[in-house]
Amino acid sequence: MAAKTAKPELTEEARAREQLLRRRNRWLAWCGKPEAMEELAEFIGSGGVTAHLKAWCRQQDFPYMTVLGWINADAGRSHLYELARQARADNIADEVVDVSRLPPERTLQGSVDSGSVQDKRVQIDTLKWAAAKLHPKRYSEKLAVGGADDLAPVQHQVKGELTISPSEAYRKLIGA
């Protein structure tokens, strides 16, 4: 019987390179699939607070910036990603209702625990903030200013007549 030759043990650097190569090959295989973006959009759109791109990248062991660059490199993928984020905002808005309907915790004496109420308020505010960032047209508290895309421009109207000349107004302004 011939003696088995042992594989030389890889150095830490060689192992890291090999791991990066495997990760790159998995990424190239995944992003080459025609349904790749639909899978990603489904994950983001069907989830709530925890279903975001960074979580998906962590789960798949793909670099976040690589995935984001791949999404932004194509208008169709970018549009699908935006729709998924809007669907995620709708899910988060639904979570606001769910959290608000939970009964508050009670103390041992049976009264409402004020800390529980404050915690629920923070949760709701955080969810509302996240929904507003993901889908601002629907969920942000927008201050309407004239001149925006969907509003008429601001118009200034002067009523009455000027009773002072511009030169007199200037002299009064500088205190002369």
C-alpha cells in the first residue's frame, strides 16, 4: 500500500483568498440568474423592519456595496428595488398598527407600566420614521412649499401703494 501524501496545510492568507474566490463564484452564479432580482425584491418587499438589503447580504454572505452597485447598474433592477422598498414601507406601516394595538404591560399592582408605554412609543416612532424614509411621498409629514413638483409656484402680491420712494427707504434703512 502506498502511503497517502498529506495535503500541505494552507496558510491563513491562502485560506482567505480561497474563501473570497468561493464567495465571488457564488455571487456570479446568483446574479447571473434571470430571477435573481425578483428573489431579492421578494425578500425586501415582503418583510418589515428586518428585511432590508444589508440583512439579505449578510444572510447570503455577499458584499453589500457589490449588491447595491449591481442593482444601480441597471434601470430595471433599480426600479424593482424601489418598488420593493415601497412595499416594505407599507409592511412597516402595518407594523405600526400592530404595535399600537398591543396591550400595555402592567405592574405587579395592576397599573399600566409607564416604561412599557414609553417603549411602545419609541417603537412606533421608529417604525413611522423608517416608513417615511422608505416611501416619503406616502408616509412622510411633508411640509407643502409652493414651487414643488406638485404645487403651484409661490406668488407674492403687494397690496396698496408705496408711499415712500426707494431712496427714502434706503436712507431710513441705513439710519441717515
